[in-house]
Amino acid sequence: MRRLFASTALTSAVFLLSACASMNAPKIAAPAAWDSAVRVSDTTVMPIPPDATWWQSFKSDELNQLIAEAQTNNHSLKAAVARILQTEASAKIAGAAFFPTVSAGGSASRSVRQVVGPDVTATSYQGSLQASYQLDLFGAVRSSAASAGKRLESSLYDRETVAITLVSNVITTYLQVLSARERQYFAGERLKNAEEILRLLETQRRVGTLSELELAQQRAALASQRATIPALRLAERQSLDALAELVGRNPQGFDIAARGLADVALPVVGAGIPSTLMVRRPDLRSAESSLRAANFDVGAARAARFPSIQLTASGGSSSGALASLFTTGTFAYGFGASVAETLFSGGRLQAQEQSSRARYIEVAENYQQAVIAAFSDVEDALTAVDQNTQQYALIQTARSEADLAYRLAELRYRAGAIDFQTVLNAQNTAFQAQESVVQSSLTRFTAVVGLVQALGGGWDGAMPDAPANDVLYN
């Protein structure tokens, strides 16, 4: 008997150690430095890494107000909060297995027996109390609770990712509205210039110094310029509607005061240190928490293959009168323990463990891929900021030269030194150069937004606080 007990204890210890075994965590190597670098200019410089209110570097009170409104009213962000509360409740459910289950019951009965003489009435009351508790010898409860806790962490990080994306989208959409308005302004200026040239050509045609061909060419150019206006108005309207949606408003009647990109400052942000990226990106922290949760799931699945030990205790009382229900001698109680183990399940438990292990491997591979993608995001964003800055300077030069060529061509045409086709070509080149400047300016702004988002959006890496449950009862 003693040998059997020792063998059982040894087997239980082996089971316990096996249940606590963990999968091998992937090793992530961060690059020593970024290949690209940002050339800091005299414009507004953000902190490195960006802080929690990095968007204030755009120097726009209106934009600050819109971001604050979005952080309060955006429904996608509120949905992320609700998902946190769901996972928090799931974590509490998983943790409840650490405590015993207690149940109580009661009943009452009344009977009437007819005999010779008066009826005999009997009343009986019965109460019971039962408690049960499952011993967590093999770590099934601990693993399940730990997995639920890591999934709660993951949902908290996911909420930060949603918040960062929301801020970036508000800024980008705001800039798109300003760009569309700026493009409309310059399109209007081009129209005025083209109309002035058309009036000059019409005068020359009336006095017979110009053929119908040149006049038709300018009318066609003017019509093409006018045709760009509706598309720009549509772009502005669509961006305004998208911005209203982000801040939680209906698009009808929604508007902003700023008229162009000149109303905001262009900030410059440095890249920071590569090794801090995995700490300051909530999406990577979320993936890491999911990986840990999957590891605990493996432990829970393995523990499910071992015996479960259930402790129970029960007590009850029965009395014919309520007043004597709890008097001495009316109680009955009992204690018990049971051990249950599945001897044959057709391979179900083993398959569940295999599934958990395969799931862990999948999550681990996705985590490593997410880390590589994050480093790639920053590298791409750094390159975009640097190259867009160089491109903008070159486009500015091209625009200045195109404007000069157009003015000179117009003067020489008025003097009769060149034909109108040369003027028309110079005009189209100048208009295209101006359009390129506005588009390049927008690209510079959005590249900065993309870089900040790739660096973690100003999040400090601290564990976010869980939201209050008040949202469930509003």
C-alpha cells in the first residue's frame, strides 16, 4: 500500500511538472540603428520620441479641438473600450475557479391527514448548504486564469492602437481638407489668368491678327481648367464628411475654419532608438500578450489530460416547525472528495493539446512578422520624410522656373516674338508645377504623421488603465 501511494505521488509530481511546461518564446533581434535619418530643419521640432500630445506641434487650435472631440465621441474607440470590458469579465470568470462554489436551498411542505376527529396538519421545513472546490494540482485553473489576464492586457493595448490610429486619421483627413481647398484656390487663380489670356486673344481675333486655331486652343485649355474644379470640390466634401465621422458628428452642417496648409505648421520628428520600438508600439505589446496567452492555453490543455480532484461539503436541517429549525440535533452534514480522470476520449484531449501548441506556433510566427513589419514601417516612414523633403524643394524650384518661363513667354508673345503655342505650353507647365507643389506639401505633412504613428504615436509604453464599468449602465 505504501509503495502504491509513493508511486501515485511520483506520478502526480511528474504530471504537475509536465503541465507547467512552456513553449519556447521567439527571440527578437532589434537593429542597432535606422538606415534612414531625418534632416532636422528650422521648422517645429517634436520631442524624440514623440510625446502624448505630439499633434500640438502643428500649431493649430482647431486641430487640437477636433482631436479632443474625436477622443471623446468616436464610436470605434468606444467599441474598443467595450471589448476591454468583455475581456475583463472573461478574466473574472476564469479567476472565479480559484474559489469554492457555494449553493443553498430550502423547501417547505404542508400536509393534512383526515382521521377520526379533527384534521391533523403537518408542516415541514428543510434547508441545505453545499460547497464544492476543485483542487488545481496540475495548473489548469492557473493557466486558464493567466491566459485570460493576458488577453485582457492585449485588449488594453488594442485600445491604445485604436486611439493612435484615430488621432493619425483625424490629422490626415484634416490636412486633406486643407489641401483640397488650397488646390481649389490655385485652380481659381489659374482660371483668372487663363480668362485674361482668352480676352487678349479674342481682341486679337477681332482685329484680324490671330487665327481661329489659337482661340480654340485657349478655350480648350480654359475648359480643362474649369473641369478640375468639381473634382476638387468633391474631394473637399468627402474629406469633410470623413472628418465629421471621425469626431462623431453628422456630416450635415459640419465645417472647419482653416483654408489651406499654410494655416498649420510642419513639424519634424526624429526616429529615436530602434530597440525602444517594441516597448512603445501598443500593437506589438498586444501581440506579445496574445503570445503569452497562447502559451498559457497550452498549459491548460495539457492539464486537462490529468485527473481532477473535487472536494465537497454539504449540510442540511429539517424541522417540523420554523421556530425549531436551528435547534440542537436538527443538522446533518457530510464531507467528500472525488477523483475523476478520463481513461479514453478517442484522442480528443491529446488533439486539444496539439491544437493549442499549433496555435501558439502560429501566434509566435505572427508576432515575429509584426515586429519585422514594425521596423519596416519606421524605416519606410523615415525614408518618406527625407525624400519628400528633398522632392518638395525640387518641385518648388521647378514651380519658380515654370512661372518665370510663363511670364516671359507671355511678354514675348505680346511683343510678337513667339507664337501662341509656346505660350500655351508654358501656361500648362506652370499650372502643373503649382498643382505638384500643393500635392507635395500634403505628402510632407502626411509623411510626418506616418512616422509618428510608426514610432508608437506618442504612447509612453505604460500599461493602460482599465476603463470604468460605468459605460455599461449609461
